[in-house]
Amino acid sequence: QVQLVESGGGEVQPGGSLRLSCAASGSIFTIYNMGWYRQAPGKQRELVAGITSRGSTNYADSVKGRFTIVRDNAKNTGYLQMNDLKPEDTAVYYCYTQHPLISTPGYWGQGTQVTVSS
């Protein structure tokens, strides 16, 4: 069983920055892929960014160049640095972990609200 605890959400003005954290319990974190999805009101959940156990990353086109995902396996924690935030980034952000041989996330964080508003 893996538990994910998220932190770092909040409200910022357009152009601002936030950093989300996702702390995982259990030693298996180091072999799992992880990342974040987000869900805005009335919209489907979408993948924002992912990172493999070896550090390979992928991003949604809408956040490329603005968001950066990294992981610290020694701390069992992943981070999503979000810069130049836009109102359309407003959503609940959910971190996840995923076994590298399984195509869907296996564990989810509780979600954290990110609001970008002037």
C-alpha cells in the first residue's frame, strides 16, 4: 500500500508561481513512475506531467516550458514547479504513482487546489 500526501497548492495571480509536493510512503516509490493530473470544474481529468523512476519526463503541451517535474527518491517525494501560471491552470491537482509495467495510475494523492486569479 502506498500513501501519497500532497501539499503546496493555493491562490496566485496570473504570472505567479507555485510548487506542489507529493510525499509517498513505502520504499517502492523509487521504482514507480509518478506525476500529476489535474481536473478543472466541468472538465475531464488530464495528465499534466509525469516522470519515470529514471527521470524521463513528459508534459502536456499546455504546460511545456512553464512547469517542471522532478523527484527526490531519497526523500520519496516528487515536485511540480509551476511558473507563469495562467487562469486556465486553475484546477485540483492530483499526484499519482504508477507501476512501470501498468498503463494506469495505481495510487492517488488527496488533491490540492490551485487557483490562478487576478
